[in-house]
Amino acid sequence: MSDKNFIVANAVENILAAPKLPSQKDKDYLKKKAYGSVPKYLTKIRNEIEDEYNLVREMQIEEQNERDRQKFLMPDSERQELISALKKKWESLNKQFQEKTHYVMPLDTVGKKNRMDGLTKEMDQIESDIKKL
């Protein structure tokens, strides 16, 4: 055993010790690495908000386009009437074409040839119009 009185020795040692310097609690934030840059979480949130705005804009544009399309679409009854009228016109042109091919088969003159070409072009145009409708 030792004769040392630890209580007194500890007290003397603490009294004679140099005072501890307080650590610098006030950090200099101006000297941090990320000073002046936008935090990552803010850029992420900004991108999410921008994506939502773009989605809303796209939806508005689609709605506007749909409204525009509806303006220009004709009612189904009117469409059916137009198709039937075009079919009647095509039938009359086809009848004329058939008459001309049976009776005037030799296309010896330019006028005959032009009439036949005109009939075929008109019939083709009517067929394409019916397909569009």
C-alpha cells in the first residue's frame, strides 16, 4: 500500500493545472467547402416541382388539342350523309366510265383520253375521301 493521499493529490493537481482553453464554438461558416452552393435537397425539390409543372403544362396542351379536335369533328349523322352522297356520286361516275369504255374503247383522240383520265381521277379522289371519313 502506498502512503499517498489520492484525494489531496488530485485536488492539488487540478489546482496547479493550466486552465483549459474553450474550444472555438463559433465556426466560421464562410470557410466551409459548400459555402455558396445550393444544397442537394433543394435542387432535388426544385427539379420535382419543375417536373410537376411540365406535366401540368402537357396535360393542359393535350386538353386544348382535344377541345380543338372536337370543334372540327362533324356529327356522326352528318358524316354518314356525306359518305352516302359521295358513294352515289362515285356510282354515277362509275356508270359514265363503264359506258365510255364499252362504247368508245379505242381512245384515238386526245379528248376521249382526257375524259377517261378525268373520270378515273375523280373516282379515285372520291374513294380516298370516303376512306378519310
